[in-house]
Amino acid sequence: MPSPSATSVTRRRQRSTRLTVAVALLALAAITITAAVASGSWLVVVLAAVLGLACGAAATKITHSELLQTRRDWARDRAEQAQAYRVESEKRAEENAEFRAHMDAKLADRVQAVEELEAALAAAHQRAADAVRRRGEEARRAAQAELRGEQLEARLQAVEADAAEAAIRVAELESELDAVRAELEAERTSWTGAQSA
């Protein structure tokens, strides 16, 4: 992500007019003093020295004011950049909170699905146990009453079919429960990884 200050201010600043004027003043002072020394007159040299001193002082003042302005500009740029980073940080915190809420809801849904499947599995186990118990009772009745053998045989087959169907349903529910538990574990692992990142 490019920094916000990179779009508003370039890294290398253009030389200001004030610095150019300061350099011109120093050059004027140097040329004036050189010309005065070449003239050989002490009065001209003294006047050139005073002019050179005034030009140097003016150049120093101009350079100082330019330095202060540059520092103010840099401080403003840093403040703008800090503000942009703060806004970005708040945005990321909001996105993280939304993601966390979404993952919490998803995890709660998975836990509820597992609980429902476990309840269905318990009910299927109960039905299977009841069917096995009924089959045993019917088998005993069939052994005790040979006269009603054909009728009891038919009932026994129906109960065995119910028991087989219940056993199949139990197996289906167990495999579905295993799949949902695996999904839940994957969601928990994903959630744990997302929280640690």
C-alpha cells in the first residue's frame, strides 16, 4: 500500500525561490568584495565588506526561514500520514470485528447442528434398542406359540425389517455426525488460525 504522503508530497523537494535568492545574495557579496579588492581602495573594500556582511546576514535569515517552513511542511505531512494510518487501523479493526462475529455465528451454527445430530443419533439408538427388544420378545412368543407360528413369523420379519432399517439409519446418522464433527473441527482450526493471524 503506498503511503498517503507519497501521493501528496514527493520525497525530493524542488529548490525554493528563497534559497535561490540567498545564493544570489552570497554570490553578489563575493563578486562585490572581489571587485573592491581588485580596485585597491580601502574605502571601497570596507563598503564591500559591509555589503557582503549584510548580504550574508540576509541569506542566513532567508535560509533559516526556509528551513523552518520545510520542518513545518514535514511535520504536517507526518501528521497527515499518522491520521491516514489511524483511519486504516480503525477500518481493519472493524473488518476484524465483522469477521469474528461471522465466524462466531458460523461456529454456533455448527455446534447446534452437532447437538441436533447427536440427539437424533440417541433417538435412533433408542429406537434400535426398542426394535431389538421387541424382536426378542416376538421370538420368545413365537417359540412358545407354535400354533400361531405363521402369524408370528410375519410379525417377526416386519420387526426385523424395522430393526435393519433402524440399524441403517443409525449408521447413516453416525457417518453424518462424523462428517459434521470433522467440519466443526475444521472450522475451529480455521477460526483458531484466523484469530492468531
